[in-house]
Amino acid sequence: MKQKGITLIELIMSIAIFALVLTSLVSFFFTISDASRTQTVAHDVLSYHREVTHGIDSLIRGASEVSSSSLFSTTNGTLVLVGSDDVIRSFSLVDGVVVFTSSTDSVPLSSNRVVVDNLFVEPVMNDDAIGGVTYSVGVRSSAVDENYRVDTTSTVLLRVQP
């Protein structure tokens, strides 16, 4: 007499195969999630870095002179510029955040996902006057478990040479 149904061995084998497939799927989703988080951190660092360098470049190009009150040759540099409209504007590094200051307001260019390690500023001399600025900016992720970092150095000349 034949019995209908499945044996205990067939049931155990089915459960084992199902467990292997489920484990593979969970592992795949964790890998995708981790890669997505890494991409997000890289995007945040690059985006913030681009915003800071674009702002500094624009102000240097629009300035008529670099003020002697600029703080050169230090990792926490301050760049003070006098615009063609005689308004004084500056960039400085305060507690890991680049702060833009003008005669009317002070605006931190901040993000809770990144930290600025350094803002190093050096004058570019043109005869006896400062004709431009070389600056370095170092930006890194603020997440402890992420080690993404961008460092660049740029040289920008004043539009109106002294």
C-alpha cells in the first residue's frame, strides 16, 4: 500500500534549501545597503567640498584686493577680501565649519555629515602686492565608521590685478 505525502527527510531538505536561499537574499540586501550608504557619504563630502570651493573661488575672482588681516600659513586660515564694492568679505574655519562673513551677516556653510579639517591660505604675490590666493581645503565625513576624505589645492588670481 502506497502512502501519500512527504517524508521527514524531504521536509528537512526543503527547509534547508529555503534557509540557504533566504540567507543569500539577506546577505545581498545588506551588501546593497552598505554600498548605498558609502555612496551617500561620498556624495555628501564631494558636494560640500564643491560648495565651499566654488564660494571661495567666486569671492576671490570678484575681489579687488586681499586684506592684510588675512590669516596665512595656518590650518585654520582666514581669507579676508575687499570687493570692488568696498564690502569686506571673509571665509574662516571655525570648529570644523567654514563660515562666510560679510559686513552684513555671518553664514556657516555647514552640514552635519561632514567636517572641514583645514583651510590653508597662502598669498600669491604679484610684485609687492597680493595678486591672488592659493588655498587648500580638506573635507571628510563626520561618520566615525566612514573614512571618506577630499583634499584639494587651488590657486585663484584676483580679477583686477593691483
